[in-house]
Amino acid sequence: MLINWFTVFAQVLNFLILVALLQWFLYQPILKVMQKRQTLIAERWQEAERLQAEAQQALATYR
């Protein structure tokens, strides 16, 4: 069986184009959304820690 090298190179090129397009249109937007969610979670965590510290201070005051 003979190997058609033009077809092999065309398939490799198509695969590389597919990977580039997926990274541009799919992977990057997903990373952006993940970063936004991580920032939001970090902000909520800091707020919860602040509220917990206030509650501990209020508890100490009432004791």
C-alpha cells in the first residue's frame, strides 16, 4: 500500500489548524470564566473571614 504524502501532510495541517482554533475560541474563554469565578470566590472568602473576625470580636465583647 502506497502512502500519499500530500494527504498525510494535509491531515497534519488540518489537525494543527483545529487545535489552534479550539484554543482560540474554546480554551481561552473557558480560562477567562474560570479566572472570574476564582476572583469572585476569593472575594467572598475574604468577606466571610472579615465577618467571622467581627463576630469573634463581638463575642469577646459580650463575654
